[in-house]
Amino acid sequence: MSQSSRIEWTEATWNPTVGCTKISPGCQHCYAEVMARRLKAMKTPGYANGFALTVLRDRLSEPVRRRKPTVYFVNSMSDLFHKDVSDSYIDEVFTVIEKCPQHTFQVLTKRAARMARFFQARRVPMNAWLGVSVEDRKHGVPRIEYLRHVPSRIRFLSVEPLIADVGQLNLTDIHWVIVGGESGPHARPMKRSWVESVRLQCREQGAQFFFKQWGGWGADGKRRSKKANGRMLRGRTWDDMPAPAAQR
């Protein structure tokens, strides 16, 4: 079933598939993989295969049954554009999205090339926000160009975990940028200068900026719990984001 979420930039999660495979350095310490193993051990429905890619067709109707306008993060435990998810099933997911104009659906992928190909001859529902993960220059930044050609009303970047300086970004036609550090026992540090660089580029190029967390390393470069490090940047929180479908 859909779950309320502690992720700062969404309200609930909807996972019509679960499981994934690693394709870039941002995947190295995947929180979803750890959680999937835990859920399998708890015999939670949907996680009998652990983190192996699993299509859960019975979950397709969950957003339809919810009348209250909700911001959904789609596939927090997977990647909708994984090679083992068929085009026909992705079509079914977006059909559900279109049937629920009261909700906003945030779809994030590392498979940016496939997402761009998928939408070459398809329309993106107005209430779907499409985004790509950007963890570094080599693997993450090239995904932005693929995203730019997807005909979505809102295009966003999840620059999390930010594990390296991403350099100069072209944010043309990118509406929203989330930045966050890695958490967990093996978290890699995120430098303050990397965050500030992205924030300033958002300001200069007109993209909304959302700072999600420092993660396992603080702004001072010291290791602490995620909670202790918090979300403050330059003495404030940064929670800018586009208006959900129900508020337009």
C-alpha cells in the first residue's frame, strides 16, 4: 500500500515495482537495498524477492483509491525505467497517474536515456514531475541533457547523494533542484562548497532550490548522526519547490 513518507520533499510513496540493480557510484550504499532486506526478513508483502526487481501489479490502484490530494514519490524502492520493467507496464503506471489529477507524482530515475526514449512518442501527464539523479560529473551530469528533452511540465534533479563537485551545470528548462548528502554507516562526505555551488547556480539560472540534508557528515566535515547534522545551510532551511497539482 502507499505509505506516508519521511522524505522532506514528498508526502507519500507509491511503489508499483520494488527492487533494482546498481549502475553508478550513487548506488553504492543504496538505502532501498538495505530496507528491502529488512522488509524481506520481516516477511512484509511485496518483498519476498528482497531487492530483486519485482513488478507489483496489485499496487497500481492505490492512488486511485485516495481522494485527498497527495504528492507521491513513485518507486522510492525501485526505478520505474529499469530495463526489466516493460514499456507496457510503464504505460500502465502513467495511465494511473493521468487518472488521478488531484495528485502530484514525482518520478525519479538514473536511467535517463530510457526515459527520454520512452517519451519520444508519448505525452507526459500534467501532474507528473520527471527527474534524474545527479551524484557526480561523470555519471550524473550527463543525465540532465536527456531530461531536458522530456516534455514534462516540471523537470527536477535529485543531487543526492552529492559525492563530488558537479561543476558548472546547465539548468535550462530545469525547474527544481534537490541537494542532499549521503546517510548511513558508510556515508561519503559532502563538502559545503559543493552545495553552495549548486545553490548559487540555481539562483542565477532560475531553478528552485531544496536542501534536503547534510546526511552523515556535517557542514564542518565532522561525522555525526543524520539528525544531529540537520538541514540548515547558511543559517536557514531551503524548501523551495514547485506547487503541487492540487494547488495550481
